Amino acid sequence: MGLFTRDIKTMNDLFVHQLQDIYYAEQQLVKALPKMAEKAKEPQLKQDFLSHLEETKGHVKRLEQVFQVMGCQAKAIDCPAIDGIIKEANETAGEVEDNAVLDAALINAAQAAEHYEIVRYGSLIAWAKQLGRNDCASIMQKTLDEEKATDKKLTSLAEGKVNLRAAS
């Protein structure tokens, strides 16, 4: 089912479609975060990636809970956006030789994924409320809060340490 196909007829159809999209994205990030942690040279960045990996596993479980509440089977559909973000991160990381610059690139890639997730969860929460599914909205709000907190941590690390090292 493509995003703008006849398969999406109602707001509920759109909600479920985007739920499947973010479910796939979270599953891909569970696979990507350990690789990013392995590539990171800054100890705090490595730890932040591993901590967020555990949170992301929780995000997958929360999404499964939302599917259950909605009476739908937990199903992922391909998300070209997250695939592109991960592919670009891998390509960029493969081209960077300086470890300080590599850490800056990894933070940038991680924030691209975080911003994608923040947008998706924001829309899903708004749609859930519109559909009278405050139960689903409250489950996803916890995840949105964690995504925003991770983004802030990454910004702080980048601006406070990593980017300074990369620039010198």
C-alpha cells in the first residue's frame, strides 16, 4: 500500500499506514544503532547510542501495544525515508577518516533519524486524538518525549564537545 493510493480512504487507514511505517523504522533503527555505537569514538556518544537502542526496543513494544489496542496485527511496511537516512549514514561514515569528524557525522545521521521519528509520532498522536484514540496517543506520547530528549542530548554533545573537536 503506497502512501497516496486508493488503499487509504479514511483517516483511520492513514493512521494505521503511518503506524506500520514507523514500526518498520523503529525496527531498522534497532539494527542500525549497535553499528553506530561501534563506529563512534567518543565514549559518551557510544553510550548514548547504546542507551537509545534500549529505548528504541521499548518503542517497538509500545507500537505493538498500539496495534493491539487498535485491533490490528502488528505489521511493518517499508519506509524508504528511514532506509535512506540509514544508507546515507553508512555511506558518509565509510568516507570519513578523521575520528572526530566521524563522530560529528554520526550525530548528524542520528539526529536525521530522530527528527523523522519526531515528525511521525507528532502526526500519529494528533491523528489518534482526532480519531478518539487518546489511549493510543498517550502510549505514543511517551515515545515522542524520549525521541525529543535524545535529540537534545545529541545536540548538547555535538555543540559542547564533538563539533569543536571535529573543527580543530
